[in-house]
Amino acid sequence: MLKIILHDDRHILPFNEPARDLRIQNKPLWLAQRDVLSPYVSREMEIPWGQPLPPVQEETVVYRDNLFFDQHYIEAFLQAARQRGRPVQAAFSAHDPAFREHALPLSISYTPYDDLYLADLWYYPHGTATDTPPEPLVLDLQAREIGYYHVPTYMATQQGDLVFQVPLRALIAIDSWVHIFVADVIFGLFARGARFEERLNRDPWFKLRILGRAMYEGRQVLAASPLVRVGRNVVIDPTAVIHGPTVIGDNVTIGAGAVIDNAIIGDNVNISQGVQVLLSVVGDGAFLPFRAALFMTTLMDNSMVAQNTCLQMCVVGRNTFIGAGTTFTDFNLISAPIKARDGRGILRDANRPVLGGCVGHNCRLGSGLIIYPARTIESDVVLAASPERRVIMKDVRYEDSDHHHLRGGHRHPRLYPRPGERNNLSW
């Protein structure tokens, strides 16, 4: 089968980088797409988004490269498409809870079609050289309602238990940094746990194998080797607590008293004493000194979160440093909708009552900062806590960076300019 990739050059704020180059589930998005489709395709072709498809006469799948899709969705999509035997386009019902609650808000990539939304994924059984228009192919994402947070009634009487609509198979267009959070946490880590529970309930032999392995290893079920996959050359202190489903890469060090629960840990990661990593994705080469805490957070490769720092429901780009004691808040004390920027940079309702912030690539954040919910810090920014700016109440752009006013600030290079600004770099 031929694969045609449509390159989307729109940059995602605050990273100033196309979606395909950002990490999802600890892989660049283009690599995650390739790995999912590799069992089905034998060759590929790349063309810019908006250019007409070349006429070919072989089985073809076409997709825009800002899409995150998992193996479970692609299997169901290709199976249903081949049964129809005619061109189809991926579509979602407006009533699908996982799509409505998590994929549609802040998105600009879906095309409305009656009560459906069309995604940029097509299948042509006999090639693109056809006059037959694709018809919508609606797949149920098989959402499961899973609670994740409780807001006490004395804080907000309207909230109570907060829930995610977790799909067993997932597709989402990455148009905003919030969609990275959705793809990593809701459609990734939560979905992995939901699929595990679903299989336990459906397959008694699978349940017996898991229980038998846990008894043989003398561990709790969630700590047994089928749920905690550990790479090569990994050093884990005996007092660390690790619960699955968790994947730990190669050359990882985990210190005393660390707690890891339902996480993805990349290669060459150093997790020091007392660190907590819960429902989070930690990229290759990351460093978490003692007592740092990540909750439902993405930390991309080669970044560092210093001691006593708390990140909840955040996304942090690569090669970024966050100083000690910095806190990302995730809830408005006075009940009000949390807004985030969509693919056009416009503030819109994020449809999330609880949400952290986002930091781009190559940033340096000093100690003791407080960042309000859903605020963004653009790539290449340096922030130092001061009496004038210790609480970050609005988005921080590159022009607001403190390194412009610090002695020696010219030594902090701008690596991720906005589109059209590349010729204005000073190194």
C-alpha cells in the first residue's frame, strides 16, 4: 500500500514548530505515524498540504501530518474501509463524547459535514486516480468515562467529580498545545490503562496470567513485569514505587523514594530521590532532581525540572530548564472558563475546568515563579523572578524575555523563531 503524507507547515504556539516535529508519547509525531502504519505500507510519498494528489493506481492511504492516531484506530479504520471497497474519509459524530469533549475544542483542522466532522485521513482502495468522491467513514472511539479529579464543594459547588472521556482508539489533530496534553494523557496514558482494564474484564486467561506472574515475582499486580516494562542498564533504588502500566527506557536511574505511576520514561533519564511522576510522559535525557513532581504532564527531551517544582497538566518543550520551587497552577479559584489559544492563536474556551500551562523549547525559567492556568511561555524565553514579575498572569512572548535586558543575554540563542522571522536571527 502507498502512503501519501500531506505536509502541514503551520507552527504550533508556543513552540514555533510544526506539529509533526513535536513529541507525542515520547516520539516525534512523524515517527509515531510511521510506526503505526508500517505494517500496512510498502512505500511513501510526501507533498505539501493543499497540493492536488498525484494520480496513482494502487491502494493508498493519505493523511495530514498533524494527526495523532494510534494502532487501534488505524486497524479499525483500514478494516472498515477495505470492507466498503470505495474511497472513504475519516469522520466523527458530533455526539461522540471523546471527540466532542477533547478533540474538537481549540481545533481548526476538522471540516463540518452535516452533523459530522471530517478529519484529514483518506483511504483509496484502487488509488487516487478516481472520480468517485470519498464518503465519510464514522468510527466510534469507544469512550469510557473515567474520573481524575475532585473539586471540593466549598470551592466550586458546580464541579464535584471531574471526568475524562477516554477512548479505546484515538485520532486527534494537533492544532494547539492542549491537544498534545490530550494525546499524551487522555488519549495515551489513560487510554492504555482503560484498554488494560477492558482486557482483564473480557479475557479471564489474560487475568490469570497477570495474577500468576505477580505471584511468581512476589509483587503487587500493578508492579509486576507485564505492567512495568524496564529497558537495559536501568538502576532502580529498592525503595522506589513503580506501578503500571509503565514503560521505562534504557540507561535510566531512579532514586530512593521515587514514585512512578502509569508513565512513559524515555532513555537516559535521571529521576532523583523523592520525585513523583504520575500519569506523565518524560522525554529522553530529562533530569528530575529531588522532590520534583509531575502530574498529567509532558516533559520533552533533554529538559530539567528542578527540586520542589510542581507541574500539573502541563506541556514542556525540549532543552528547557524550570527552576526550583516554580509552580504551575491549574484551577481558577473563582469559577470561570479556562481559555487557551487555538491553531490560529485566538483565545477560546479550552473546555477544561482544570488545566496547567505550556512552556516552549529552549526556555530558562528561574526559581519561585507562579504560572496561572493555561498561560504559555514562547520558545527561547528567559524568565527570572523579580518583584515586578514573579506571578505570570498572561502569555509571555519572545519580546518579553528577560535575557534582552540581562548582561550577557546575547549568549542565549534564538533557535525557534516564528514563521517569517528566520532572517532576523542574531546569534
